[in-house]
Amino acid sequence: MTRLNDEHLKKVERALTEAHRSRQEPSLGADWTLRVMRDIRREAAGQGQSMITLGLERLVWRTAAVAAVLALVFTGSVLFYINQDAVELTALLSNEVDVMVPLSE
């Protein structure tokens, strides 16, 4: 890689400055500007999200919370019943209550 001397650097800097000054601005109408400013004001006021979106977000988070609680209850019940006799656990899972062996013999 070659090093540029000061004269080359000034030349590049002038070319970039001239290119920046000569660029054309985009032609956007006043209607576009008004719509953009209206959208910015809505977002600043907090009216950017629709009520449907807010309701959907709440529903998702509530459903997630209920699912987490149910998972915890299921995990707790499995841990509790693992300590029981294997026959009782099998009967509990298969809904065959009359297969269970009585605890007091």
C-alpha cells in the first residue's frame, strides 16, 4: 500500500467536497413532508400502535404466563409422584385405579 502525500490528500478532499456540494436533493412534495411529520407526532404521542396490536400483545403474554404455570404444576406433580410406588404411578398415568395395590396389607 502506498502512502499519499499531502497534495494527493488535498486533491481527494476537494473532489469529495465538490461531489458532496453538487449532489441534488430528492424532490419530495409538501404532502410527503406533512405525512411524515404527522406520523412523527403520532409516534411521539403514543398513538402509533393500534388497539388490535396492543390487545394481541397482552393476550400472548397472558397465555405464556398461564402455560408457564401449568408447566410448573405438571413438573411438580411428576416430581411428587416419582417418590410414590411404581405401580401407583403407572395406574395414575393409565387411569386404571383398580390395579393399585393397597398400602396397608
